[in-house]
Amino acid sequence: MLRRLRNVTLFGGNAHAEPTPTPVAIEMLTPRAAFTDQASMQIRLKADGHGTDVIKVSDLSNIVTTRVIVQPGAQIPWHTHPGPVFVTIAQGELTYISSEGCSSRLYPAGTAFVDPGHGHVHTAVNTGVSVAVFTATFFEAPAGTAPISIPADGPAGCKVPTS
């Protein structure tokens, strides 16, 4: 596997280099899990300047939690999810961009938000100067090894902030 190198330094004729970190690294914190009881969920989500959206989840059966590390300036590609996702920013900051109106919102450490899933296309970028770390709990995750993020096209002309 080839890795880009940064901070190459020579010590007495020997090269020492640190590997460049992956722009977006995803770690599965939990395996896919199922509720043992019948459970459903309804979320009322009112974002600034928007009406109230009601997100209904009739079967919570498959959930999974991940930890995501985003390097400064890195962008998570445009995508959607099968169901809603609860996101908690643990470190740094993340700018979330919705395909609806290309609206963006900055979430610093100590804040949380709900991604509605169900075809809602979005991206996120670390516009800060330090690493961003967040956890994401995915509801309605497909069983088995099916993806929890589904690649999608971003809206034409949507400018993603870089800092």
C-alpha cells in the first residue's frame, strides 16, 4: 500500500517520515445491532429558517455507531443514508451542507445534530484548523455488510466552503 509522506527529515543520513493521515477515516465502534423489543421513533426536526420536518422510523431494528476523523480542509463526499443519523461533534468543528438550497451550518465540539437520512443528500467539510472528530449512530442501517452511506451527486453550482 502506498502512502503519501509528509514531514520528511534527515537524521545523520537516514530519512524519517510520518505518513500523511487519511483525509476522512471511519472506524466502526459497534457492530450492527438489533433491538430485542419492537421499537419505533419519530423525530421532529426544525432547523433555523426552515419548517418542521417529521422523520418517522417504524423499525429501528438495525443500528450501528461509527467514529469519524476528518482532517482540516477534508470533505466527506456527497451522500445519503437509509435512515436518520445522530451525530455528536467530539473535537474540532464540522460544516454540514444540505443539498436543499445548498445551506450550510457549522457545528463545533460539544454540539449535535440529526441527519434525516431517507434520501436527504448532504456533505460535510472540516473548515477548521484542527482535526474534527465525531460519532454517528445510524438507524435503519441495512443488515449484513450493505453500506450505511450511499454516494449521491451534489447539487449543481453548490459551493462547498473551504475554511
